[in-house]
Amino acid sequence: MDLSNLTNVPGARHRRKRVGRGGGSGMGKTSTRGHKGQNARKGHKQKLGFEGGQMPLVRRLPKRGFNNARFNAKALGVNLADLEKKFEAGAEITVESLKAAGFSDNKRPKVKILATGELTKKFTVKVPCSAAAKAKIEAAGGSVA
């Protein structure tokens, strides 16, 4: 079997529906558009949610509540394995030192240390950590401030 003898299974491909080709086709005269009106005209496009001039549902319903998603800044996760690679033993890890080491992300100003990876070096961490990361740092002889 090779590419030259591949075929579609029966029914996989459909012919395009050709509308407006005479009464015998069953789709002549109005070409499946119904009779008259805005929707029957050529070039007709409506805005999403347009209801024929009636006040749209989106504007009829009251605004409710507050969504914090726009303002809620997610933290940039930094794994223990990354700290192991980038920092020397005994290093003090702060937000500034992480930026200097290339962990900067202008979109997410917050930083959080995550527990992925193993840690053998002692660090003094002055950045928020997950509980598991804190346990691993302290098990390696480091401290979390």
C-alpha cells in the first residue's frame, strides 16, 4: 500500500449543494432562502446577536457581578530543578536575583517557587513557595524566609 492507491471510503465525500438551478432540482426559485425579506437578499450579513432592530438580549439583561480575571495576576512558576541549575550553593534567592538569572516575565510580576525537581544545594529563599517546595528546601538544609 502506498500513497498512489489510497481512496476515500464510500460516503466520505459529498458533492456541493448547487442551489438555484431550476425547479426540477428542488432548490430553484428562491434558492433555499425563503420569500423576500432581509435574509433573502444577496450580500446579507448581520452582526452577531442582531435581532432585526429589536433590543438585543445582551443589552436587555442587566449587568451583574464583578469578574476579577482581568486584574488577577497569575504567578510565574519557577521549579526547584531550575534553581539547582542556575544558582550556586548558599545563594540568596530573591525576586531580583531570579530576574537577573533570566526568570523574568513582564506579564506576570509575581513569582512562586514550585516543587518540581530535586534539590541538593542549600538556598536562602525570600520568595513565596509552595508547601512541598518549602519542605524540599528545608530538607536540603536551606531556609525559607
